[in-house]
Amino acid sequence: MALLETGKYSQGSVPGSVNPDLANERQTASFSVEKLTAWLDGGAERTRLRRAVVDAIESDPVFSRENQYFQSQNERYEAAVRKAVHLQKKMHEMGWSEDGPEFKYIYRAVAGDVAFLLHRIFMRSISMLGSDEQVAKWIPLASQYQLIGSYAQTELGHGTYLQGLETTAVFDVTTQEFILNTPKISAMKWWPGDMGRSATHTVVFAQLYIHGKCYGIHPFIVQIRSLQDHSLCPGIIAGDIGPKMNFEHIDNGYLMLQSVRVPRENMLNKFCEVQPDGTYVRRGSQKINYFTMTSVRISLISGEAIPPLMKACTIAIRYSAVRRQSKLKPGEQEAKILDYQTQQEKLLPQLAAAYAFHFIDDYLQELFDRGYREIQRKNFDTLPELHALSSGFKALVTQYCTSGVEICLRACGGHGYSLLSGLPSLYTKIIASCIYEGENTVLLLQTARFLIKCFMAASTGQSVPPSVTYLAAAKPGKCPAKNKLDFLRPDIYTEAYQHAAVRLISSTAAKLQDLIQSGVKKHDAWNRCTVQLVQAAKVSKIYLLIWFFSL
């Protein structure tokens, strides 16, 4: 996992050897690579486990990616399915757990190039939103792959705006069933992974109607393909949406529902229930049905956003250590491009960001685990903060990592443009993370709404969630730095970013209030402030990133 961990061989060298320039760079390191590796992994034992898992995967020919850039979309998909099936057998043989650290190491080793990844989100949805009875029924079946699950939330007409989803689920009291429909073309489920060809079941998010009244978005388990011959079930229209920039191995699909009936017990009902007579009972926050997305966004940061930047930094920096171009001094041999200050200016900030993001990910996971424990106790107070943190950091990290991967690609010149460098596929993969599981601008605006609300509360002396206590504790005044060296002090630059975050949030809140008091309607006033709101949300997350990294 360490970004500087040694590889088997490098560009320009014979397999089994190390390029002399790269070897020299490693020998002159001012720190222990092994200690850094263990620190990043979470301990020497985790490093040992990771290496054992990676070695087992890389030595298995089934997981070879040698020819993937020369395969068609269908060949990539079929290879991913073979790998997924083989992986289940191998995990059983090796005693690896899907719930343990092994799966993270496996996923990184295969570069995510396996099928059925949405199956995990299907299971996570049931585990988080399902009752004990539903978990007992569905999770064993899913764990043993007696069915293949997907997650159907996004529609052709609506993505991030979940309240606008148009799929309906009408409760039929006489038959004790929900009748699901996609009433118009824009209601068609669009983009779900594993939907196109693989999934037999999916969690469908739909507007719940009982006796003509809408109760909002709720999740339903729906079977879409036969377990006997894999044919589509009655009322189901589904297929693959076609070519994409990346993820050729994933059968992203569409789903239309035509009066599809599912039993009353198929609505995930840990936090809400429809009783036989149609009575609706809620146990907790209405927003709990969105909690799976909070979990997915945090997993996305660690699994889909940070690793591509780490890999891109590793490729670009190693390349820069062995690539020689032009001369720094007349009469000398051509210089390593890493010795040029302009190359360092491109790459080293990306490397630093990769480390910072790695540690903020640990912080987010800890917060999520703590919040989830509270939710299991039916305490939903942490939901708004968890949503704001997962949304804001998902937007910040994916946006920065996308930019960072592109910088690394361009820093490698023409060779970076070759698919065989690995950089183009990293870029086209990570750029999607700015869009799926919530478009970044929308997520930043949702974060900003939370920040404005907390700022107004802090201004009147009310308590606020832990991540925004700085809104009430900000120190007025000028920057205490006396010279440029003072900005190397963590307390100085951390306080500076705190000041910037509070100033942007407070000035935006003031502008919003001024517009409303002048007679502008609230929604119009909000729209007039969205540019500043996005900027305030970004800076607030940058401050938290710096604060945590400086601890």
C-alpha cells in the first residue's frame, strides 16, 4: 500500500531486475519504507496479510489482466464473471472473509476488474435497512450466491435528486402486495451495475403509495430474473445500456417495471413498515432510507477515489525517476525528469494529497461506525452530520483525485497517453466517481445547507455537531504569522483555513439572509447564492482535512 513500496521491475529494465536510477532513488530515502508501509496499512501484521493476499492473487493466472486492453466489451464482461466465480472459490479455500480486510486487498489487486460488485451493495442495503427476519432470509442466500443482487435507485430522469424518483410502489390491501411500475420513460432505472445481464434480484427504490397517499421513497426487494433459466420475470424489461468511457467489464443496465407484484414482506422494514390493513408505521428518521448511500459514499472514497490517485502517483513518480530528457548542465548526461523542479511541482502535491486523503478516510470510517452504532440503537441524531460529511468529502476527494490523476498522466508525456501505462484507464475510471453516488456540485450544496443551518444555530448559542464546533469557536483577528517560515507551523495554517471556512460560511449566510429580508423568496435567494455556497462547502472540508492531518 505504501506509495513508494518497491515493485518487481521497472520501465527500461530486464524483468527480475530494477532500473539503476530507480534503485538509487530508493537507496537514498530519508525514512524507512517498511515502517511507513506498516503505518499506512495499520500495522505490520496488516502489511503481512496484504502482501500474502496480493501474492496469491497475482500468482493466479485466472486474475491476469495481461490482455485486457485488447479485449472487446463482451470479452471483458465474461472475464470479469469468470474472475468473480473463481474468487469465491479462492476465498473459501484461503479462508478469506468478505467482511475482513482481505476483500479490500483483493479488490485493489484485481483493480476492481471483477463482476457482481453491486451484489455487495445489495447485501449492505438489506443488512442496514432490513428487519432481523429479512436479514435472516436474504443474506444467507446472497452470501452463498444463490442469487445475484443489484441496487436500482438512479433513473433516466433523476439521479442525485432522490425525492424526484418516479418509480411507484402501490400497496394492494386485498392481495398484501406492492405493485411496482415505472410509469414513464424517465422513470426507467438507469445505470445500476450488474443489472444488464447478471442480477436475479435488486433493491428498487420507489415512491410508496397507500390508499392514494404518497409516503416517499422506500426500498423493495424485487426478483427480475428466473433462478431456473435466468430469463426475465413477467413485467420486467431489462438490458445493458451499452458502451461507456470505462467499466467495460460491468453490465450497467436499465430496468422497467410493468405492474410487477412483490409480497408485503419485500419492503425493507427495519425503520418503517406497512401493516396488513395499510397502516404506515415509521420507526425513526424519514431519511434513514438514504443511509445506504451514505455508507456507499464513504466506501467509494476509500475504494474508488484514493487508490487511483495513489497508483497514478506511483506510476508517474517511478517513470520520472527513470526517464531522462534534456540536460540540466552542458556536457552532462540527460537529466532524470524528476530532477526538474517543474516536474516536482506537478507530482509532489498529488503525492501529499494521497497521504492526506488516506488518513481522512480513516477518520470518516470511524465516524460512520460510531454513527451506525447509534442508529442501531434507534438514535438518529448523527444522520445529518454523517450525510453532510460523506457528501462533502466524496465531492472534494473525487474532484481532487480526478484532477491529480490527469496531472500525473500529462506529466508522463506521450507515454502517459498509452493505455499500457495504466494511466488513461485510471483517469476514465476515476472521473466517473465525480458523477455517480451523487453529482459533486449537488452534494456540495447539500453540505452547504447543513453548514448554514449549523452556523445559524451556533450564532444563537445552540449546540452543534462535533465536526462544526469550529463555527462557534472561531477566533477573530489577523493571521499571527510574522514571516514566511511561520506558515510551516501546522497551528498557523490550520487556523488560517479555519478562518477562511468560517468567513465564507458567515458571509454566505449573511447574503442569504439579506436577500430573504429584502423580499426575495427563499428558493430564489438560495439559487442566487449557490456559487458561494459551493465554495464555502469546499473550504470547510479542506479545513477539516488539514485539521485532521495536523493532529
